[in-house]
Amino acid sequence: MAVQAYILVQTEVGKAADVAKAIEAIEGVTLAEDVTGPYDVIVRAEGPSMDQLGTLVVSRIQAVTGITRTLTCPVVRI
């Protein structure tokens, strides 16, 4: 079973649409949408393990130009 997470993304002013578009093209990302509020983009991503999901966030998503901060929220099944 794949590990899934929501990644809350803060961007530079005026960069949310560009960031969401760039993130959506990354393999492992299933959704990236602009939102309003304290975060600018919400991303849903998945990977085969928590380690690989973490690598996706750190090495691919956080490398997108215009991102200032991310918060990763793993999905749990209770």
C-alpha cells in the first residue's frame, strides 16, 4: 500500500500558480492546487514508502523555484 501525504506549501508573493503547475508535473504528485489562507498551494503526493515520500518532498518538491516553506502531513488510516 502506498504512503500518501498532503504537503502544504508557502510561496513567494505572486508565485502560487507557477509553483502549483511545476509541482503537478512531478512524478508521485497526484494533485496540486492553489488555495487561499496561510498556505498558497496544497499538494497530494504518494510513494511506496515513507522514506521515498520524504525524498520526493525534499529533493523534488522543495527544489521548485518560488517555494519558501513546506509542511508535510502524512495520511493515517485510523
